[in-house]
Amino acid sequence: MLIVFIIAAVCVSLAVVLNSDWFKIWLGQRAVEADIEVVSVQLKDVSMTTAMVEVEVCAENTNPIGATLDKIEYVIYFEKDGEWVQLGRAERDEDIFIKAGESTCFELENKIDVLSAIVALYQAYKQGGSVDMKVSGTTWVKIWPVTVDIPFERIESVGF
């Protein structure tokens, strides 16, 4: 009977610690060690109604335990006369598991309105064939019971 009581007391103590705010904050600070990087931004296809922009993202899990990319969302902009003009937005809420100490890369496709693409193409024409594009977003990394949002951004000159 004493052994059952000790095991129950340890389980209850463990559940209290794992659900405490202190533990979640501590684990959340460790999750911030994940690194999210936009590797490339490319215009893939232009049709009469839409244009396809492909964004390649790499995520590195520097934590000693596995992590899951719970969700990623971002906005694509192009630079016009010194200001950022939104082209489109995308999100992916499909879980991506990353083992401890490893990284993974994946591609996200974003359909944008052809009128926005035409304005970006015209801006590229005015600037000699390329335009600066910015991808700005957030990914939510889940490490066990804690989810931490990690912002990312990349500006790249894209040729058309």
C-alpha cells in the first residue's frame, strides 16, 4: 500500500510541475532556440488569372528533444517606390516533425492575383529586370506541451 501511495504522489507531483507556468515558460525559452530561415523566393508560373510564388523555408531544431512546426503563415510583399506593397499571404497548418538537433526544408506555394503580379512585373521592368520581395511571417513551434511563435523575415531580389 505504501508503494502505491508513493507512486501516486510522484505522479501527482510530476503532473503539477509539468503543468506549471514556470515549466512552460522554461520550456518555451528553450523552444526559441529553433531557427527558421527563408532560403529562396521564386516566381514559378504566371497565367491569365494568377501567378505562383514559391517560398522555400528551412527550420532547424537546436533543442535536445523533437519539435513540431505546428503552423506557418507569411505575407509576401514587393518594393515599389521605397514602400512595401502586399502581394499575397499564405499559411500551412500541416504538422512537420523535426528531430532533435536536425533540420528540414520545405516549399510553400502562394497563388497571387495576376493584377498584383503585373504591378510587380512592371516594377521589375522599371528596375532593370528584378524587384525586391519580402517574406515576413511567423511559425509556431511546439515542443511537448508548449507552443512558441517565432517570427522570420527575408528580403530578396527576384528576377523575372
